[in-house]
Amino acid sequence: MAIVSSIFLIGFTAMAAQIVIMRELLIVFNGNEISIGFILGSWLIWGAVGCWVSGKFAKKVKSKLDLFSICQLILSFFLVLSILAIRSIKHYFNLAPGEIVGFMPMIISSFFILAPICVLLGFMLSLSCLIYNAKSNEAPKTIGMVYCLESIGAMLGGMLSSFVFIRFLSAVTISVILGLLNIFVAICLQRRPKKSRKGALFTGVLMVIFFVAFALWSFGGWDNLDAYSRKKQWQGYQILEARNSIYGNIMVTKRGSQYSFFDNGLHLYSVPDKLTSEEAVHFVLLEHNNPQDLLLIGGGVGGLIGEMLKYPVKNIDYLELDPVIIALAEKFLPSKDYEPLRNPKVSIFNLDGRFFIKNAHKKYDCVITHLGDPYTAQVNRYYTVEFFKEVKRVLAVGGIFSFALNSSENYISPELGEYLRSVYLGLKKVFKDVLVIPGDTAYFLACDKVGILTNNYNILMERAKERNLDLKYVREYYLFSKLSPQLLAYTEGLLREKGQVKLNYDFKPSTYYYNMTFWAARLGEPDFKKMLKAVSFEKVLNTVFGICVLIIFSSLIGIRKNKDFYKQASLMLLLVSGFSAMAMQIILLLTFQIIYGYVFYKIGFLLTIFMAGLAGGSFWMITLLKERKGALNILMRSNFLFCILSLVLPVFFFWLLASNKEIVSCLGANVIFPLLSGIVGLLAGVQFPLVNKIYLDNFEDAGQVFGLTYGIDLLGSCFGAFLTGIFLIPILGINWSCLAIGLVNFSIFTVLILSRHRKLV
């Protein structure tokens, strides 16, 4: 019973730790979803290393139970240390709090911080297969049950973490709880007769560590450690409050007299910031003859509402997805800075901006989005051609749409030019007239009626005087500089420059890719920039076709030489299965973000449902294999279903994105996406015991074979996590990425058919 509990706890610990650590890393990495691929990829590759090491060497160890207990003790320490290490990443790379982390630091820190935990978990899982040998007389059943127990544990760990732990406990406290569970089970494993004096001493040490850690938890010691590490992480800032909401981690800091709001470590607003709030509001409202009904997406807490109320407006609809931002602003901001949000003309909606606009039935004179650059997929969805069309629908005749992006006043680099151009050309595709006001922050103004927008600063200042506006920055001298003919000509000429820049679409986020390239250049990462610029749609697609052809032709050679090549083919399938399952999971996560914009809320739940599918698929197949043979036939069918699923996914995605019905949106977020995640896990779970059934020759090799097959599965998953986030989605887009996965699976399906035919002959 103790070893069964231990296997279960491996999965429980792995998934709970993965969710907590991923959230902590996302906070440090400013919410950039590309880091999900780095995190999962690092997690999986180190897990594969642990499995391989265990399968290779653990068989020689005499006292496997003692080794397992030692691993549990070491794991308990590393769980806490990993949280502290994550919060030290910016300090290690000499980055200030709130400063954007480059892609190479993301990869390096994820890779090394996760190594100890993941190697231990992989090692323990493979070792548990050897220990469980005594419980069974059939190797495939042994491997299948270990895989199934670990998946069930992962499912429950994910559920508890998503809905209980992260809502009420700090990250350090959660890590301590996981450590205590592992130490407790280690003590249970040591409770066996005829123990040596060393064994009794080890049990005593475990019990002392357990009670000390528990006592510290009871007296709040671990919460104090969590608060101290957070304070060191934000050194130089006074932390007023850090609160986990369902949408992210909201941090409010104070430095001097300025209050700053951060969401997942990414700077949202500072109060007061008169220059930013004046530019964001008055550049657009001065362009309009008589702005009455206004829509603001983000930024109201940052002072924009106060500036908008300087006009004789009738109504301001303010959208802020996370209500925690509003609550913390009311709690900490001086009354004069929060008072505009209480104005009766202001209506605050805690809704996703795109969902609101898609369902809006009123028209607005001006729509302003103040969300920052599309550094994340969540923000990128506000710079796509589809969103521009949605905004155009809710604008009144002569209405103006405005947003701002990072730029440069005097020199625009090639990378920055591509990035800005992809957005500019998307606007031009939807709106008849587009004006860009240059500067270190470029303001984009768009109108569907020619003759409304003007770059004549005299007209704008005349309107400011007529409206009795008290402005500090947006004045004559400032507008004269911003709207100088030379600067406007330089910027517009660069944005109109012909080139191979792709437009930004929801399911083909090109601007997301250009933004990655721009930041790689800006943060001094030339190698990563070269890698991104070296790839293209055609090159990635040709590489996928080349891999498919290579798989088929190399297999044809193997089939001719070896009648039992179907065994090697099953291992190839396991590699592709791991790749496909993780690639589809990344696609589901990023597509969820594109459609709904709050994957931070659902990421733990979706990963948990995926693990539930793994557990269900493996358990179902273990039961089925008892009653019938034909493992190769079932493997082929499951692989063919992977091909079908990859073609069906885009259909669901388009339907959910196009629909403006609340019931469809609710079903998509709470039923369809979890169901699809579970199906992907189910198919992957079915294949693992089948491959082990086909490949395993004798019972003695159970531990080694598990280390090999599970390591291959994790290696494929690692490739899926890395490549999908960096190349497939940003370059191919969602639809072509699904097609690429389908093609690779179909090539393996072809190899299995040929191998089966050779076996029967």
C-alpha cells in the first residue's frame, strides 16, 4: 500500500508543483505565454533524463525502498528552494523589477531551476516501476499501472492546486505542504520489520524534519519566508499588496509618491503619470469634433478617466477584466486619483474587451485601448485584423479608434519597423484613414471616414482652447514637435514601405512573432534574433514535409531488413505521440488565450483535465489488454484518431471565435476546451501501455523498458512544447500548426500499416 501511495504521490506532487512553479515563472516572465513552452519543455526533458538514469542504473541498487525515501526527502527541500530561486531570476540577470525578461534568460533559468525537481520525479517514477514488480507477474500491467497511478495522482494534484491551494495559500506554503506529504510517505515506506540501525536512524531523521517543518507552518514561518522572498524580488519598491486573482498576480507598489500596478510582473499603470494619460486621451479626443460616448479598454486606473472627464462627455464605458485592479486602486490610490472612477458618467465593466465589443449594441465616438504592446498572446488579440473589424462595427460615423505602441522618435530599426508595419497595415486594411503620431510611444489613430483625422497642430490647439482644457504636456510646443512634417514623413514612409510583412490575424499572430524579434534585438540577444529571422512560413512547412518523408523512407529500409520493425515503429509512434499531445495542449492553451484572454485562470484546470485523460486512457487500455490481443491494431486506430483530431480542432476554434452568443462562450471556456484537452490526454494515455505491450519481451526488463519508453514519451513532449510555442504558432498559425501535427501523425500511421503488413507476411 505504501508504494502505491508513493506512485500516486509522484503524480500529485509533479502536477501541483508544475502549476505553482509555472505561475511563479509566468509572473517573473511578465505573463509571456511563449515561456509556457520553455517551462514545459524543460520540465519534460529533465523528467526524461531522470527516467533514463533510473532505468539504466537503479536496477543495480539493492535497497530500492531506501533510495526512494531519500529521493522523497531531497525532493521536499528542492520544492521550496525552486520558488526562492525563481524569485531571484531578475536579480541574477541584473534586471529591475517590472523589466522585461529576455528569451535566453527565460530558457536558461527554466532549464536549470527545474532540473533538480524534474530529474528526481522522473527517477522516482521509473524506480517505482522496479519496486512495483513484486506486486505483479506481468510486465505490461506493471508499467501500465504505474503510469495510470501517476496520472490519477497528477489529476487530483492539479484539481486541488487549481481550486484550493493557489487561491488560499502562498507558493512557499504549497511547496512545504507537498514536501511534508512526501516526507510522511517516506516514513511510511520505512516502517518495515528487521530494519538495521542505520534504517532506524534515517526514519528518526525523517520524523524530526517532518515535525519541525510542520511546526514552522503552524506558526506562520513559511508565510514569513514567502513575504521575505517577495520583498527581495521587488527590492527598491515598497510592496503595498500582492494578490492572486483568477486572472493573474496583481502587485501594487509605491516609490516616492508614485503608485504602480503590475499584472504578472508586467507594468500596467503608474499614478500619477500625467504625460502618458494626457497623450493617450487628448491625441484622439482632440481629433474628434464632439466626443460624447467613449469606450476605454484598460488604463482607467492609470489616470485616463480623469483626462476624459475634462470633456463634456455623456458617457464613458470603462472595461477592466480583473476586478482586483479596481479594488486595489480604491484601497491604495489617493482619493483625488480614484475619484474620477466614481463619476456617474463612468460605467465600469469587469469583462473581456473583445467579448464586450462583440456583443455591444451601441455606437461610440471614440474607442481607446490602453493595454501596452502585444508582448503576450493575451494582448496581441487586441491588434489583429479581426479585432479592428469588431471595433469598426461599434464606432459611430466619423468615430475614431486609438492605441499606442512602443516606438522610437529618431531611428526605427528594421525589427521595430516590421513590428509596427504589421499593425499599421492591418489598420489600413480595415479603416480608410490612419494617422500615426511618432515618438518613443507611437499613437495610432484610425477612422473609417476620410477628412476627420488631421495632422495640423493649429486645429487641435484651437479645439483645446474652445473646450477650456487645462493641459500640462499636450500643448502648442509639444504638438508642434510631435506633428512636424519631417517626423511624420519619416514615420509614414517607413510604415508604408513595401516588404514581406504579414498581417496580424487571431489564428496567425504575426505581430506576436515580430514583437519577439524586436525584443530579442532590443534586449541584446542576437543569436535568438537570428534564429527567429531565419525561419519563415515556407521553411517551417517544408521542414515538416521533409520530416514526414524521412520517417517513411527510413522506415521502409528498416522494414525490409527486419520483420519485427513494428517494435521500433511503435517507439517512433511514442515519440510522435508525446510531441503531438504536448503540441496540441500548447495550441489549446494559446487558442484559449486568443479567444477568451484569461488562460492564467484556466491553465491549471486544462492541464489537470489533460492528466485525467492520460489516466483514463492508460487504465482503460490496461483493462482492455487483459481480455484481448491485437495491441498493434489498437495502436494504429488511436494514431489515426490523432490525425482526425488535428484536422477537427480548427473547426471548433473558428466556431467559438466567430460566435457572439454568451452561451457558446460559456460552453467553449468551461466544456469544449476542457473536453478537447481530455481527449488529447486520452489518446496519449491509450498509446503508452500499448507501446509497452508491443515492445516488452520479458518481465525482467520492466524497469529498464519503462525508463526507455517514458523517456521517449517525455522527449517527444519536450519537442512539442518548445517548437510549438516558438515556431509553429507564431509562424504557421493555429490552423497550419494543426495540419502539420496531422501530417506527422499520418506519416507514422503509414509506417505502422507497412510494418504490420511485413509482420503478417
